[in-house]
Amino acid sequence: MSSMVVKLVVKSLKFNLLMIKLPLACALMTAGVLTAGLISFRQGNSQLGQLLMRARVVVQGATVALMVGTAFYYGENPWKKSS
């Protein structure tokens, strides 16, 4: 009985860490690329800054897609008819 409870707790912790770590990592990457791009613009390197802004759009899109996908995968289906 106790081993089943331990397995359930470990599975729950892995689930919660996955739900928190992936979107947080993507959001931090977005913030990092944005910061680097703004610093590049400020230093006068507009080509690098533009490249980093384009990279930010890609990373931000991946962040939003990951969040929506995670919510869709682990969330309830609002279109499912309740019985």
C-alpha cells in the first residue's frame, strides 16, 4: 500500500515539475533573447539586434504553443458532453 502511495506522489511531482519547468524555461529564453536584442540595439549593432528580435518572435511563438498544448493535453475538454 505504501509503495503505491510513493509511486503516486513521485508521478504527481514529475507531472507538476514538467508543467512548471518547460513553460518557465521558454519564458526565460524569450526574456534572454529580448534582453540581448535590446542591448545590441543600444550598442548600435542593429543587424544583430534585428536578428535577435526575429529569434525572439520564434521563441515566443514556441512558448505560446507549448503553453496552449500543455493546457490542451492536461486540461479538461470543454466541448465534451457531460454524461
